Amino acid sequence: MNETLTQNLLVFGGVLFAIGMVGFLTRRSIILMFLSLEMMLSGVSVNLIAFSRHHQNYQGQILAVMVLTIAACEAAIALALVVSLYRRKATLDVAVWDDLSETLLPKVLEAPQTLGEPEMIFPKLTPAGLDPMSRPISADFEAQSLGNGETLKANAPEAGTHA
Amino acid sequence: MNFINSLISNAAFLAQAVTDVPDPVVPDPVVPASAVSVGAWTSSMLLPIVLGAVGYLLIQHGVVKSRALFAAGVVSIVIAIGVAMGFTPGTFESYVLMLFCAIATGGGVGFLTAREPVYAALGFATAVLSVCGVLFMQSALFIAAATMIVYAGATIIIFLFVLMFAQQAELRTYDVQLNNPFVAATIGAILLATIAMCVTGDKAMLPVRADTTRAMSEASLPDELSSDAGREAAKKMDAIDPNLRYVPKLTAGLGRSMYTDYLLAVELAGTVLLVATIGAIALAQRTTETQA
């Protein structure tokens, strides 16, 4: 029964460790990478406590105290570093600091990803004339609109939608 | 000459005394017959791991809305808990332990899949507090309290503070577009499957054996075993029920062991803390000086 409990706790610690590792590999914000590290450390602590109970002595608990100490030190140093890095470049992206690593590695170019529709707030005015957002008004606007009536007709319902 | 001879004989006597140190009195380990072959590895344990990896990829690629998958995860966790409670007869304690484990895993999943960093930090706080509950159920009271104070009290608050200091209102590209989710999920699934296979495999767990390879003070032994009467009582209890183990559950014993057997490690940890404090102050001050 006790072995089953220990095994379950070891699997649980492994789950926490795997979650932390996946987070560390995928996240790109520095703070969340450090949080992933802390998650891995908590998984290790669970393992240590499980073995401490399994072997009926305090060695695992003492090692967990040491892990806790090192985690606190790491958090303090890491946050001081994060704050100083953020003051320099005003971003939390780790890719910004790629030039600190090997320069011979090929750089991974990324396409900026848009988050759905961009929010554009239009002023609610009475629609009149052409929509300036759809087409820039040329200098000879008067002559064009007088000569070709279709441009006015084509823009009329588009202007009406913004009302 | 006499002096040297006496010195040599003394040294030899000392060496013999060192090598002949009687082993710390440890009762013979009582290994129950059914201790080893519990919880064999079956390939069906791969199913939740693969499902978890696939769900993580689905969320990261935006195929599935995270709320639907969150609901599905909650339902599956509830079903899994029900199945586990149905198949493994346990006590109320084990059910509470499983609940803590489930909440911690859920917090970890929320930490992985949240897009907003603040929500990720809150998921991490949930996971760590539940881990504290697990440690509490394992009678590691001091570790649970210290973890709660250090992680949830200090680390999470400082992390949230830095997040709100550095985070803009809208999501940035580096919050949304992650590094190679497929590769990371594959590596994580393989790692987790390997850990589960090694841990739950047949004869994976060694039987309980007290450590006799190094001399330790009696403080690191369980409290019941540090006296003759306690040892006799322990043997009697072993004769009654071999599964009854002597769990180190007193925080006083932990403190005694820490300040007798591991005094050097404690001093080193204190030194590391001091160095980290000085380093953090120096790092924070240097930037302000260069900017001013």
C-alpha cells in the first residue's frame, strides 16, 4: 500500500516536472520561463518528500529545504535581472537577447501574428461624400466625381455602414 | 622513540576505532511480501499522456477554444477520480490526497495553456498551493508551511508585481506565439511516459531500507527508534502489521536532524541566501546608477 502511494506521488511529481519543462520550452516571456522552472522544482520537492516518507527518515525533507532555499535565491536574482533587462529594452521577450548566445546559429524569423480583427474605432459622424479610409482623396476629387458617377455610387453604401 | 611508538599505536587504535564504529542501531527492515509487485506498468497509462499532449497542441494551434477543452478536462478528471475511487479502496486521506493532486495538475494545465501571463501566474499559484496540500498530507508539515510562505507568499507576489510592472495592456506577440509547441509537447510526453514507466514498472520500488552506509546521529532516525523502549515497541508493531511504517512526522525531529547531521549544509544554504540578497541589491542598484 505504501509502495503504491509512493509510486503515485512519483508519477505526480513527474507530471509537474513535465508541465514545467514543456512550459519552459515553449514560453517566450522571461517571467513565465522562470515560473516554469519553479514548477519543475516543486515537482522535485514532491519526489523528495515521497522518498522521505518511503524511507522513513528526514534526508529527503532536508534536501527539500535546500531546494526551497535555492529556489528563493533564484527567484530573487532572476527578478532583479528581469527588471534590469526590462529597463534596457522594454520587452520581456527572450528572443531580444539572442545576441548573448551563439552568433553562428541561424536566426529564426517569425511572422507577426495578428490577434483576430484589429479594433478600429471610427467617429460617428454624418456620412458625407467619399469614405476617406477606403480611398485617399485625390487632389482632383471634384473633377473625378463629376466626370464619373460610379465612384460615388460605389462608395455610398460603404459610407453608410460606418454610421 | 617511546613517544613515536605510542603515537603510532594510538593512531592504529584510533584507526581501528574509526573503522570499527558499531553500526547505528537500526532494526532489521521488515519487508512485507507484497511490497514490491504493486502497480505494474500497463500500456494503457500512455493514453492520458498522449491525450494531454494532443489537447495541449490543439489549444496552442487555436483549433479548439480553450474553454471547451477546459470543460472536457474537468469532466475527464472527475471521471478519472471516480474510476480510481471505485477501483482502489482507500481511506479518506487518500481521497483528499488525490483531490490535491488533481487540483495541482489542473493548475499546471492552466499555467501551460493560459495566454495572459497573469492568469498563468494564478494557475501556478493554484498548483503550488495544492502541492503544499500534498506535502501536508505526507506529514512534511514544515516543508508545506515553508513552501506556502516562500512560493505563494513571496515568489508569486513578486512575480505578479513584476508582471504588472512590465506587462502592457494588450497581449504581445511573445505571449501568443510560442516556441515549437509540437516539439515541446512531444518531448514532454516522452519524458512523462518514461518516468511513469520507470516508476511504476515491476520491482521499480526498492523495499524500505534504513540507510546504514553512513554514521548518523540518532536524531535522524525516526523518533520511535531512538530509544530501546521505542525499538521494542516498533518490533512489536511490526509483528502485528508489517505495513505499519514509522513515518517521520515530527517537525522537531526534522529540526534536530537539520542542526546535527546537516549543520554544514544549513550554514551553506544561509551563505547562499546572503549572497543572493547582496547580488539582487547590487543588480537593482547598478541599473539605477547608470540611468541616473
